[in-house]
Amino acid sequence: MSQSTSLHDLRALLQQGAGAFRSPLSLPRQRETGEHSSWLPKGLSAGEISEWIALEDGSGAAELALSSVCGQLPADSRWLMIDPQGETYAPALVQRGLDLSRVLLVQTQDAAEAFWAAEQGLRSRGVDVVCCRLPRLAPLAFRRLKLAAEAGESRCLLLRGPEALRETSWADVRLLVTPLLSPSWRRRHFRVEILKVKNSVPGRAAQAEFDDETGVVRVVSKLADSTD
């Protein structure tokens, strides 16, 4: 993974890689991920967006988002990471099974440029997953991302802040992640609430544990109605 891919070069890279990274013979990685698939029981399908909302920095939303799809994809999957704040940590990506040679990293603090990169990546068929932080997203712009994901048959992990709760969502799955008091800094606990899920009932919540040493996520308590 290079330090950063310029927007000037991104279009050419995506066009060069289009169709080259989705072998039907590739097998999903087998990783010990516990039961965290409880909130994504069918995984994240091609053309879908999962929106992870964090009420505060360091909530664990990014870690849970990556872990939720890494185990279901082939090891040679192509990733586009859009990181406005420069928070991407390469060793953590390796820990989750990503091949850094197949990760494109875009760093820009311009919101319009970040959105452009996300939309182009989703539509290009040159990447399998786009992971991006977009603090604010108008309904029309969100709809454009959804259409781009469907057109490119790609997946999108959308990382948002609390302001997203006041906005319309076109995500197939929308989750709220809240950090909890943890027994150890190496084993962080979170509450994951399903705010929206396609073809199912929202409102359920679970407590998850993330192991910083192994990158494994497991469910500590089963999903239950968040109103209970």
C-alpha cells in the first residue's frame, strides 16, 4: 500500500484494475470471528452499503466494520480506503487479513474529493470494498453512493459520526456503536445496535468484544430487543 494515492491517479488505477480482482474461484478466508456475524447474518452482499455510526472517537466502529466483512471475502479482494484524517494503520489492516498490495489509500480532507473518490471506486468494478469516512452526506449524495455500489457490484463500509443520526440513510444496514466499560484495554467492549436492516426488523442490540492483539471480534451477549 502506498502512502497515498492522488485523485489524479485514482481513475487510471481503477480503470486498470476493473474486472481483474474478482475471481469466481477465490475462496473466502476462514478467520475465527466468533459470532459477530449476528448483526450481519447474511454478510454484506455486492451492491450493499453498511453504515456504522460512532457517537464518539475511538468507539470501535471502524474495527467492527472491517471485521464484519473481512472474513466473508477472498484474500485477494481489492480495497479502496478513503481516510481524510490519516487514521489508517497498516499493521491493523494486515491483522485483519488484508493484503496491503491490494489496498488503495486516498487521503484528502476535502469533502467533495472524498465523495468523488468513494463514488468512483464503488462504480468502477476495480475494487471489491470501499471503506470511507464521510461526516456529512446529503440524501441525494447518499442515494448516488447506493446506485454506484449497485452498478459496480461493490460493497461500501461507511463510517459516520453522530450527525448522521439526523440524516436520511440509504444504507442496507445501519448500526450504532457505543463503547462500554472494558475489563482490559486489550479486550474492548462495545454495544452494537441495529438501527436499520434490509428485509428484517431493526431495534436489536448486542455487546461485542474486540481483541486488539488478534483482531478477533466476538459477541459477549446475544442480540436482544434494545427496548428491553
